[in-house]
Amino acid sequence: MTNQFFTLRVNGADHDVADSWLGESLLDVLRDRVGLMGSKGACTQGECGSCSVTVDGSLVCSCLVMAATAVDQEIVTIEGVAPVGAPSDVQQAFVDAGAVQCGFCTPGLIMAVHDLLDRTPEPSDTEIREELAGNVCRCTGYGRIIDAVQQVSVSRTGSGASSQGDAQ
């Protein structure tokens, strides 16, 4: 295998990747070449969501994306959702709601919640559950995660409608 050279735009900065092979996953390049350890590799099959990042505004499982295909696209990882030392509203809501347990799934869930709330500012319980179904968490039972999403929705929109109208 021949190593390839390319540049990735990650969290607003260019990162030269000089020692990657052409079929290497974006997850591996982000962790092993760029040094961003927030995205986690669990299943390497796109089933757990722990490696979720956005590429040009679309939420993807970085374990399924070849890094070289992301050249000239904006990649945002968990490290890029908020400035260092100032958590995003979603990150803070996860802490406040007790939605962070072991933390392995948390980066992917936070990326998924940002994506959900950017597209659907006032999601119903059903929409939250459907949108987060691709993220596996073995610690929280999802109730606290759903509470965190609802907290952010209410704070962003100023309404309490996000959890109304759905049967539990």
C-alpha cells in the first residue's frame, strides 16, 4: 500500500495527513493522524454512533467514511462544537441531566443531538428517540439523554412544546 498525502479541514483548521493509506477511515485518521481523540471507535460498522462527526453539515459515522473522500469538505468533531473550556448548550445539558455515564457514547450522542436540534428545533419525544436510535448507550437507559435534548430545545426556543403530544 502506498501512503497518500492530503489535507483535511477539521474544526476550522487545515490538517496535513502525510501517512495515510487511501482506504483508511476518517475515524482512524482523525484519531491517529490528526490527534483528535473525542470520536470513539466501538463497532467499526456504523452501528453504534460513537464515531459520529459532521462532514459538510451531514452527520456521518466516521468509521464508514474513507478519509480521502472528505478532502475539500468541512469536518466537525466533538472537539469543534464549542470552544475549549466553554461547553455547548447540548454538552452542558448532558451534564445537568446526568446523561453522561462512562462517556464512551457521549461524543457521538452530542454530535447527533446538535444535528437533530439544528434541523428540528422542537422535536417530539418520538422524533428524539428515532433520531438517536443509531446511537448505542449501555449506561443511561436513554431517559436522561432525552431529558437533556428537551432541556436544550426549551432553552433555545423558549417553549415547552417539545415533550407535549407524545404518548410515553
